[in-house]
Amino acid sequence: MVSPPHEAMHRIFQHDPHLFSRLSAVLGFSLPTPVEVTVMPTDLTETNPVERRVDTVLRLKSADGSSYVLAIEAQRKKVSSKPASWAYYTSYLWTTYGLPTALMVVCQDHATARWAQQPVVSGPPGLPTLTLTPLVVGPHNTPAITDPAEAREDLVMAALSAITHAAEPDINAILKALSAALQQDVPEDDADPIIEFVAQGLGDSPARKLWRNLVAVDLSFYKSYIAEEIRDEGRAEGRAEGVAEGRAEGRAEGVAEGRVEGVAQGKANAILLVLEQRGIHVPAEAHDRITGCSDLGLLDTWLTRALTATSAAEIFEAE
């Protein structure tokens, strides 16, 4: 089963097919600038019952009419069988489309990148019949974009920087720069995929919590992502507390009452969390009013207002 970081490492090139061309300039190898890029089918299965599927395949066409195929593989760890699969992928694509074929492997750690960079040689000693040399992209050669202005110039490249540096010491600075860049009047249709790719690429690393908090600071450009996550946390906590309290009383009435009180407490916690993440001070009186409320409908109204309020008092403005 593929993981979110695996998907983010190659799907970002489907989202922006011209990213490879910009990346090639950054890494210092010369290729004609493509004027047209086509996302190709990734299923390399033959008629025999062996399924082979490459992560992403692009066809790049240059201004002079020449074209080549690029296979992109996301690799999170060493897998001894992978080099043979990579050789198959490139040979199959070369044979199928009759075009020069290159292989790029995207990694998130130095050890995997060093392993993937080694030439793949097929043939007995002294007779290297087939040699494959992948282009490897990872934390060792992808620039760490820590300047918001630079990130704003190329948001997709900045997202790739965050994905490939997910476990690096500079990841916090990269995420802060990207978050700041996204708040500079970036259209929602452009911001949403970037935020999602980065969230997937970070996986369960410690940096994911920081990214969640950074996104929560300005909910206006991506409300659904963070708001639903916070609501889910509050509901889960509330249900757990409610069921526990009801069981302790040992009566059916206690279970029902406990669930309602628990859900209310969960919603109250969600409101306080939203305000905290947005940097809004909550006075003791407002805190007590929120946590002491048992009206689920009213709590939902307050939670919605908390997403855009500029002070704690604003969430009570109509009451």
C-alpha cells in the first residue's frame, strides 16, 4: 500500500508537468526547454499476469520538435528488487513510444539517495549489457527554499523543497517560508494543492505538526482542511469523555447525558484551539463561557465565527 509521502513525491510532477524543466536548471544539467508536456499512462502491464506500474510518466516536447519520455519513481527506502524494475520501466517505455527515455528517482533521505544514484548494470562481469543511471532528486541536491519571496516565485518548487527535506534540520524554515508565501494573495485553486502535497509529503514526521499550525494561522485560504481536522478532534474527544462519564454512572440516562456533555466539551475545546492557533487571546470570562456552554447548536455557531473573528468577544456578538 502506497503512503502519502510516496504519492506526494511524484504526483507533484503531474500537478505541474513543467516542474522537471525548472528543476533541471536548478540541478545544473542541460536539456531543451519543453514547450509541451503530456502526462502519460503509468500502467506498464503486459499480456502476461505480471502487473508493472511506474509512479508517473511524462512526455516532454521541445521547441525543435524533439521529444523524450521521463519516468518518475518515488523511493522512500532501499528495495533490492527496484533497480531491475527501473531498468524494465525505461526499456518498456523506450520500446513502446520509440523515444529516448530517462528515469528520475525522488528520495527523502541521504542514504536512499546514495543507493539510488548507483548505476544499475545488467550482465555478467566484464559484459555490462545494459547500464541504467537514474537522475536522483533528494535533500542532497534540491535547494532548501527558506526565503518567502523565493518561495512565492515558484510555489511548486518550494513544495518540492519541503517534501524532499521533510526529515532535514532546515524543514521548519522551509515550511515557514512557504506558509508566508501562500498568504500573499495566492488564489485558493493554487494554494490548496500545494498545502495538500506538503501535508502528504511530510507524512507522520514531526514537521507535520508545524505545518498544521502554520496553516491554521490564516484559515481564510484553506478553511476546510484545518477546520474539519480540528472539529474531528473535538468530536472524538467529546464522545470519548461522554461515554466514559455515562458508563461510570452506570445508568442509561447517564450515558445519554454524558455523551451530550462530552460532545459539548469537545466543541468547546475545538473553539479554544482555533482561537489559540490564530493567536487570539481568550480572557478567563470568555473561556468559562465557552467551556460552560451545553447548547450544541450555539457551540457550532461560535466555532464558525472563531474561524474569522479578530477577538474572542466577536464570537458572542449576536448573543
